[in-house]
Amino acid sequence: MVNYYMGIDVGSVSTNIVLIDEENNLVYKRYLRTQGKPLVILQDGIREVAEELGHSNIAGVGTTGSGRYLASVLIGADVVKNEITCHAIAALDYNPETRTVLEIGGQDSKIIIIRDGIVVDFAMNTVCAAGTGSFLDRQALRLGMDISEFGNIALNSKNPVRIAGRCAVFAESDMIHKQQLGHNQEDIVSGLCNALVRNYLSNVAKGKDLQPVILFQGGVAANKGIRKAFEDQLGQKIHVPTHYDVMGAIGAAILSKEVVKDRGESRFKGFDIYKRDYRVSPIDCNGCSNICEILEIREDDKILARYGDKCGKWSL
Amino acid sequence: MIGNYIESIERGADTIVITGSCGPCRFGFYGLMQEDILRGLGYDVDIIVIDALREGHRDFIKNVRKVTKANNIFDIYRSAKLALKLIKRADNLTQKFNYTRAYAVDKDKVNGIMDDYLDKAVKVHGASELIELIDKTEGILSAVKLHKDYDPIKIGIIGEIYTIIEPFANFEVERRLGELGVLVEKSLTPTRWLEQHVINYPFGSKDENLKYKLAKPYLETPVGGHGRETIGSAIHYKNRGYDGAIQILPLNCMPEIVAKSILKNVSRDLDFPIMTLVVDEMTGEAGYVTRLEAFVDLVSKRREKRSIG
């Protein structure tokens, strides 16, 4: 039987599942919308993997993304790793010469600076989502176009308009203003791409030394308009890895391979997990003034995990 | 801070003591504004703002008298000495927790001992019972099984004093890092503050003065709050062989924003990883935990690499 390693990235917008082989080649990838229901979507995803590759042996599982602990409880992960490390590992696997990783996802964006194969600096967007995919999604909706068309339309522009990109709310009103003036749609779209990149470079990437090779990962890397805006503003070539949209999951899978090698066996609970009944119930603890929101996850009637408490009295 | 006050008032406190300042930071306003807010909420407590000694001896002594209810200078001296002892013991115990947690085989056990201690600490009465509790807790901590020959990553927590000592404000950064096996130390504690501003007045403590000196090439004058201390502390941690530093920045704190921009240069010049964590009222901890974990990964990889090559 062939050995595969599974990587799962549970993000705010998408949940990605990948399988890689011993040589880190991608053999399966699935990109699902999280839709605020990570557990259900994850079970769906696992069912799909089982239907297609249920006969194969999963030798290791790694989880990442903001839902990594939840996913780990459900699936029995061998390694639970933060997104920064996972993205860096996948980037280095794609190109060992990588020195800068730009990552823009649904609700957050990051920059990772790598020198000689190790992460030396990183940053994530703080309290603003103006430089992320959700922002583009919303504006595409307003312009009445499909987000997958967005990038191509931007490339047709000859005269991008200048749109204030500092804040999503202001960018929107600025954009409406430009529409009312009668600018072409492609110029506005291109202007939006430039605004997003400007925002990213002056917030997330502020003060960082962006040296080549530069990789661009995350869902937004599909957008050719953004890619071009980066190339124009940085004056550097931007590389987009083949599986740009699932790099976090690939990194987690690679890590799980290393961990299992040391430990000898995987903690994977098997493909059956999609058949079981999982329930999440919130508990408001009134034990003290912190008033923690505790989440309890049950598998059938067994309590799998509880978390969210500051003091640990709800932990199992 | 208002939350801290209300908590204490509900537990029976009738007087609130806050330090004041006429420095360039807006902190000097806090006492008066908080008094106004508390009155508005209907809390009837005595609020005493103690300004720094250099801003007037007479008021200082008057306020101290009010706080300590002492009539002669010897009583004041005795109360101050006792208070200082308690603060020192409590700070030392917190650091012992940090140390033990980093080395402990079972980190949850350490957390349990700490929760138990904090729970009991609010219930004991008087100084001697508190000291007894601290003695007992130290004993229990010493018995926790530790990893021998473990060489933990060492990270200094730097920033404005209140944010770094209040676990609720900084998302329990000490505990979280300790659970990852990191040895943590805070650059400022109540003990250190008192050593600098009261005990060794007007000369300042050796450690804090050293920080000013270290910060000098980057920042010559005070910028209010603990901006200058933050920079000096970062360099001090580097000199003491720490692997990295984390700055806790309360959103819109001016002195720390100044420090943040300067820390970039410190980090580059000294080849010393420094991360800034911005804290505000957002309670979503996911992004915060991700950054901490990624920073610990970064620091340990650097160390691995140095030991090989």
C-alpha cells in the first residue's frame, strides 16, 4: 500500500486538504469554503478523500490555520503547527532559494522573510482587513463581477485610477466616487489591485527587506491583477507556486512526515470519522469575572475536548 | 484598569491608590479621569493619586500618610518596608512560576499550583498569612519534577509596565510561552519600579540606569511611559544571552509606538529577534497564539542553526 501524508489547513474562509507522497509530490488537493462551519466542512472533505483514495494508507496528519486545534481534535493530528511555519516550509520545499514569502488569504495577510533556509522575520496584518481577499471579494460583488474574472479584467487597464487603499471603508467610498465620475470598469479594478498592494506593502511589509526569490501564495495569488501590481510596485519578479492556494496544508503535511518518522506511528483516527456525529456546544462559565466562553466538542456521547477557558478548570 | 478597581471594590477595597506623573505620557491624567468614571458608576471610594517625589515633597508625604494611616515617620517607614517585602516576595514567586513552567515535565501541574495560589491569595488576611502562603507555594513549586539538562529558549517581555504585568491585558503571555517550554522574564515588575523610583530616589536603581545607558545610542531623552526602558531592556536581554524579546504594545500608546520603530534598528544592529504584539480590546486569541508560536519556532530554528554552523 502506498503511504500518503495529509495536510489540513482550516482557515477563516477556506478549508484545504492535501495529500502528499514520500517525495512531497501533491497527489490530492481539495479547496473547500469553511462557511463558518469548520467541523461539518472538514467531515465532508474527509469523506471526499475517503471516496477517492480510501484504499491508501495515511501515514501522518498535520493541521494548521486558525482552526488547527479543532481539526486536530477531530482527526487525530500528529503535528499542529502555526500558519507562518507551515507556509515557510512549503515555500522552501517549492524553491529552496526563497527569501521572501507574500501570503494573502481570506482574512489575513502575512509576510515571511527567509534567509539561508530559515525564517528570520515575519509579520501579519493586525486589526485591519483592507489588504486581504475578503476586501476584493466584496468589491467584486459591488462591481457585479465574478472574483475569478477580477484579475483578468484588471490586466486590460491602461490607466488605473488611484483609489485610497488605507482603509476598506474609505476605499469603497472612493471607488464609488470614481465610478460616478465615469471611469472604465477595468481601470477601477486595476486601481483596486494597486490599492490593495500598496496597503499590504505599507502595513504588513513595512520596514522589511524584500529580497528575491519572492513567492506569492494564498488564495489571492490567483489574481493576476494583484500579481502584476506587486511586480510593478516592487520592480521584482513574483513567483506563484503551482499549488499556491494550499501551501499551508502542504507545509503541515511535510511536517507530519518528519514527526511520524521520529515517533514511528501516526495518531490518525481513520477515514471513518466522517460517519460519526460531532457536536459543539458552547458553555458560558460564570465562575469568575473573566466569563470565558468554553467550547465543548462531543463525538457521539464522548466529550472529546473543551477549550476556551483561561483557568483550565474545564480542561479534560 | 477600571476593571481591576471594580474587582477590588467588590471584594471590599475602600481606597484606591494610583501613582501620577507629569511626564510626557498621558498617564498623569489617568487618576483624575478614573476617579470621575468610578464616581459616575456610583462607586464611593477614596482615590489617592501619589505623584512622583520630584513633583512635590509635601503632597507626597500627605498622601502617603493618608494611605498608611500612620502618624509618625517611623510608622510610615514600617508600613513601607512591609509593603515592599510583600511586593518583592510576590514578584519573585511569579518569576519562580515562569522558571518552573519552562523546565517542568508537566506544565499543567504548574498552572494548577498557580491558580490555587492566586485563588488563596485573595482570601488570606494580613501580611503574615500572605507570606505564609507564598512560603508554602514556593515549597510546592520546588517539588515539581523538572527536565534535567534542558536548555530552554529564553525570551524577555518588554514594554509598558501595566500591560506586561497584567495577564488579562497581555493574554497571559508568560503562561503561554512557558507552556511552549520557554523561559520568560519581564523587563519591569512592581519591585523594579519601586527600586527605581522610590527606594533609590533620586538616583535610580543600577539595573534601570543601565537600561537608560544602553538605550542612549538610539534614544537620548525620555519619551514618556516606558519607551526608553523598552529599548534599553531589549539590548539588556541581548547582552544577557537571551534568544529574543517580545514587545507588548497597547494599541495607541505613544511611547511604545516610538519604541517600536526604534526596536527595528536595534533588532537589525544586534541581530536579535524582536517581535511586537499589539494588544487592544479584541479578545480573539487565535492570531495572537499564532504569532507567539511562530516566533518561538523562529527563535529555536535560529539557535539550532547557530549550534550547527
